[in-house]
Amino acid sequence: MARSERARAALLDAAERLFAQQGIAQVSDRKVAEAAGNNNHSAVGYHFGGRDGLLRALVERHMEEVEVRGRAVFDGSDSLLGDVRALVVPVTEVLAELPRPTWRARFFSLALHDPSVSQLMRRTAATAPVTARIAQSVGARLSHLDPAVVRGRTALMAHLISSACAEIEERAERDGEEPDWPAVGDFLSDAIAGMLLAPVSRPRRVAGAGGGTGA
């Protein structure tokens, strides 16, 4: 790995950890550079063009790792559960392969609730070819449901995955126990597939992609 690539990777790792620990808005670019062992306090601007570029690189790095694994799982899918596993299992596989302690799940849980970063995440996911194919397949398998219900439930998927993984990641660091990420992937896949197929109590009363209910 070239020197510039090592410096870039160190900045990404430091940012992921600091954002997870302290919050995205509370961490300056200078703090990220210092935590990465970079004497150039403008390193984030130099390597990423600023904060937006740093966040984009964090999201893209994760999506690239997930996409490779998602393709292999999705190619063998013949059911809704298989499609859901193609979205969930790659995430838990990536977390399982990261050096301990991991910070990624907690970073993405925070990012999902940050308006600017969550928009970036949605745009990145929409342009990721494998993720887009899986989302289309999930929608087709749920064509018997009201489209608004499908949008609301699929929006919940990201929140369920990120929140559950963040909690497990935090508990693992606190208790010093190794997470059983394969079991987590199986559990979340089963739970999400069940949620997607659940009965609809009030048809046509879901407000939209946010999953809230209308009056």
C-alpha cells in the first residue's frame, strides 16, 4: 500500500472511531488528523477535500465491502428470506472481519440519524448496483402489499440492522466478549423477513418511506 493510501486509510479509521465515540458534529477535522497520527492538521482537506468528502469516503468504503459479499449471497437467493440475507449477512460479515474493537456499526447508527449523512447513505445505496437489484427483488416479492406499506417496512430495515449491530458492538467492547456475528446475521434476517411479510392492520395509512402512520 502506497504512503498516501496508508494515510488515507488511517484517517478513515480514526474518523470512524471518533465519530462513533463522540458524535459526528463534535469531532473536528483536526482531531481526526491527530488521531490518525498525521502532523498535517489539514490532512482531511488534502485527502478528501473536506468533511463531506471524508463522510462520503466512509460510506463508500463500507458499501464497496458489502456489495462484493452481497452479490454472492443474492446469486443464490430464491426467496424473500434469501434476498433479505443478501442485505444483512454481508454487513455482519464485514463487522466480523474488522480488527477489534470495531466502531463501524456505531458510526453508521449515528450517521443514519444525521440528516446530511443519511441522505448521502441513501444516494450511495441507490447507485450501488447489487444493493439496487436486491431492493428491486424484495419489492417484487412484496407486490401483493400496498406500495406505501412496502416503502415503510423497507425503510425500517436499515434502522433495525444499524441499531441492533451498534448495540451488539457496544456490548462486545464493554464486556470484552466476541460477538457471534453469523448468528446475528441469521437472527436479523429471519426477523426482518417476518416483519416484511407481517399482516397489515390498517391498509393505506402508512405515511411514506419514513414508516410513520398518518392520521
